[in-house]
Amino acid sequence: MLPSLSRRFFGLGLTGLLATPRLARAATPLMTSDVPPPTLEVLKWAPATRAALQSVMDAHGHYAEGYDPNQRPYAVFDWDETAIVGNVQETLFHFMLEHFSFLLPAEQFRHLLHVGGSEHPLPAQFKNLAGQPIIFSDLIQDILEDYRALAAHYGHMPHPLPREELAEDPALQAFRARMVLYHQALRAVHGEEAAQRGIIRLLAGQTVQDVVALTRAANESALGQSIERVTWKSPATRPGRTGPLSVTLTQTLRLTPEMADLFQILQEQGIDPVICTSSLEESVAIFATSAEYGYNLRREHIFGARLSQHKKLYDPTEEANYPFPFGVGKTAIIHTHMAHRKQPPLIIFAGEDSSGHLLSAFPETPLCCLINRKQTVEMQPFLQKAVQQRGMATPRFVLQGRDENTGEWRPDEASIFLGETSPHLP
């Protein structure tokens, strides 16, 4: 039996325990008919999900008859809430707020916000601490005043300012609370895609190297923190137009040994894992290609959101002629960049809210694996299909459960959601 591996930092442990023997074995030329196909470690897979994955890999990998190395099969994966527990873009967003890691002058920063905010109150769940409604345009004006105060006091630094230096600053406390509430309101009013585009645009003015350094720092910080809901408040000393308010966010980021092992076994089977995520491509790539984190994927197989660049700085606009990887955009990226494979994905593994169109666009895909988590209306039909197909000999939709309180998967399709103790199916 494998020893227990830390979800925070399993990279070297998993690589040492799992990868080394296989790499050594692969160094000896053998006919595929001479050895059995490599198999997934048991770890904390739901048994039926693990069996379905193994069956598809064995039937279509290079140990199977008819395998064509010139037309390698491929499997498409989300990154957030799938290969990891958590969301790398939101983790970076929260880290940038706590360390005031923004580089644009206030007037340019203003254009990153949804400045066309309505003069009408936000939905009923958005109220200040006095129970009064919040006006979107007032919230934006308060954010800009906080931003100007912080920029005047600290300047603009590409690398994070010390958290201890900022933690007691009322302007920082107000800014981070209002920005998270703004992001949540943007999601509620304009939808998941608008909210995702919005936090990615906040990276404008940074170089790729700046973003990579910030992402790495944010990852290391979050991996070392407990999983919990955190409340941020704007202090009474900075009431602004909206008045003092509080907002709750979820703090969670964990590595997933099961996915690292799956990526390795797929590649040993001659099947290419491909990431297609709604988070910024460079922020995901440093995670996904890293031997330190244990995933070891090829950089050319990582597709995420892209910003245009001018003089090596990110612009607040998306890269031209490249779809935003949300909904139909994800499907378009796979159609375009995997067209030379002349086949649909062999497997789709989804956990992001943005993958509904992708799951419906490839009816020939033999297996779709879904992380059991609370998701949007668009994802519910696929989760229900997975529930209905439980117990089938060859299901097309399968579930993987997890315990959101620990950041670990569960050997079952049912999940225990954050703050709860009982497992649930969709």
C-alpha cells in the first residue's frame, strides 16, 4: 500500500513513488504485447470511475490493437476544480488584493471595472452592514477611491508587498472587501463568463514574468493555508458611498494526486492529456507543467485565457482571433487546435462551470468524467446523467466525489460539501 501523501505538496512524493519505476521500466524496449497496460493507482478514486477510465485507456491506448501513433488519442481536462481542488484564477485574485499587486494608474484601472454599472440596487443578497441596498456605480466609485489611496501610499509594485505591512491599513481592508463583493455582484448580474473575464483583465500592466511570479507566490501561500470560508470587512472609518460592508469568500487550493497519476498513465498509454481552462493560460501552465507540483504536462497542450500584449505588458483586451475559453469558446479551441488529430476527445474530464457546451459538442466521446460539486444550471443535466448511469457496465458519464473540507477526493461518487458532514449526489 502507498503511504499517505500530502495534498499540499505531493509532487516529489508522487513522482518518486509512482513515476520512477515506470520510467525505468519504459527505458527497456518491449513490445506492447509483452507487458500489460499500465494501470491507475487506487488512491481515492471512486471505484466505478477508475474502472471506466482504465477500460477506455486500455481499449484505445497504444497497448490496444489498431492504435495509430500518428493519430494519438487525446483527453481534454478542465484545470480548476478538476486537476486541482480550488480555482487558480480566484486564488491569484485574492492574493493580489491582499498584497495590492496592481500596476496601472488609477485612471487606467478604472477602465478594468464594469464602469457601466447600473444606478439600480444590486440583487437582494448584496446589502451593507446596515442592511441597506448597494448601488453598483457607488461600489465602483468607492473601489476607485480606495485604489487611489493605496497607490498614493504604496506605489505600484510588480511583486507583492508584505502582507503584514498592509493588513491593518483601512484602505486595503476596504479595497479588498469591495473588490470581492464587486466580483460576486458581477457574477450575479452579468453571469459567470463576465466575472471570469473581469478578474483576468485585472492583470493588465503586468509582464508574463510578473504574473508567473505572482501566481507562484499565490499558489504557495494558498497551499499552506487551511480550507475555510473567510470574511473580509470594510471598516467604519471608510464608509464611502456604500457604507461599511462584509463579504465572505472561500479559501481553498489543494493538489490532486489522483489526477497527477492519471496524467502519467494516459501518457504511458500513448494518450495526450490536454488542458482547456477558463483561467489565464500562463497561470495554469506553471502549475500543469511543473515536476515540483507533480503534473508534468507538455506546455503545448495547455490552453487557457489569453490577454493581448503590447511592449511585453498585458493589455486589458483578450488576444485577437483566439476564443475566450468559456462555453462555446472552449469547444472552438479544441476544434481548432486539435483538428489535426481528426478525432474527438477520447475522454472529457470536467469540473469548471464553463464546460457545458464542451460536454455536449462531442457525442462520439466515449467517456465524460465529472467532479461532483455544486455547479451552474448549465452543468446540471450532465451531472444528472452521471447519477442515472451509476451501476451501468459501460457508462458514458461518471462522477468523482470529494471532501471539500479536506481538499481530498473520496473513494465514492458522493461529495461532502464545504461546511457539511454528510455526502451528497447531485
